[in-house]
Amino acid sequence: MTQIFYSKDHEWVQIGEDGLATIGITDHAQEALGDIVFVELPEPGRNIVAHEACAVVESVKAASDVYAPLTGTVTENNQAIVEEPALVNTAAETTAWFFRMRLEDPTSVNALMSKAAYDEFLGSL
């Protein structure tokens, strides 16, 4: 069973059977941003550290950094959302993922929240 984890910065992380982590922003984040018009993603091969700004999302309202929820090396980015940023508004937690990475420490996902914990966190905002 695929497990999805969440960060307090409103990113989600899905660990695939291949051990790669797929990262995107949550529905909550895309709703708060509004209509997304531009996405800048980290390039494959880039080493990123947890909590580092690694991508940018611009909407008609504002620009916002996307923070790495974990430490690792980017293996792929989603060019579909670069070409059509509005996809993030319609499929933020599915096909509009931002990038994939090989984690430095696969157990680091344990520091993130479950869906239930994330929903509780949202309720406290």
C-alpha cells in the first residue's frame, strides 16, 4: 500500500516501490495560492536539503517558495506543470507532482505527518 506523508509547509511525499519520493504541494496550498500561472522546478541531479526552498510557484495573487520536505537528490521533475501550471490547481495531489528524489535517509519520512495528522494540523490554522 502506498503511503503519503505531509509537511507543515503543505507539501506531500509519496514513497514509490522503487524507493523514490514524489513531492508536490497539497490541495490546501494550491487553494490558498489561487490560479497558478508559473512553476519553477529543481533540475535533476540537484542535491537538496530538508526545509530548503527548491521550487517556486506563482499565482495571480503571489509567488511562493516550495520547500524540500526531505533531504536527497532530484531524479526527475514534472515538465507537464511547467508547460501548463494550471494543472496544479486541478490535480495538486495526483498527476501535478513537482519532482522526484532519491532520499538520503529513507527513514526520514517518519518525521512527516500522516493524512489524519495533517488534517488535524489544518484544523488548528
